Amino acid sequence: MAAATLQGAERTGTSPAMEDPGARTTEEWAPTPEELASVRTTVARLRAAYPSVDADTVEATVEAAYDSFRQARVRKYVPILAERRSRKALAAAGSTPDAVGDGP
């Protein structure tokens, strides 16, 4: 690290690496309308794919999957990653998807 950078860190009392104005904290995170719509779409798709599973269980599984990506900085792939995680969790619980409702 350059001397000027270290000198600046000593002056301000903070490390330049610790300052990230674009970083999200858990307290300030709120889903966008697009993310909320994506959650509803994923729940509907998985309810159709797993008709033997209680609707509340599917919804809770999808919400937990989306919540696990709460601090993701790149949001573009969160819907597909959350759906895959939800499918994996439902399959691990012993549920089998309906052949017609199978998706990504």
C-alpha cells in the first residue's frame, strides 16, 4: 500500500478498505418491487411443481432461500439461485416434483 494511502488512513482513523458507500447492511435492506414479484412467481411455480407440499411450507422455503441472499451485492441472479436453493430444500425434505411443473 502506498505511503499516502496509509497516511490518510491514520488521519481519518478508518481504513480505506472498510469504507464502502455502496455496501448494504442488514438493517437498511428492503426488497425492490421486482424482487417481491419474483418471490411471488417462484412460490407459484414451486407450488405447482410440488402439489403434495403444503403451500405455507413452500412459501417459507422460498422466503428462507431469498433471505439467504439478503446481503448479495449483485442482485441479478438472486431469483434463479433462490429458486434452485428452494427446489433443493424441498427435494431434501422428500418431496418429488410433478413432471409437468418442473422448471430450472
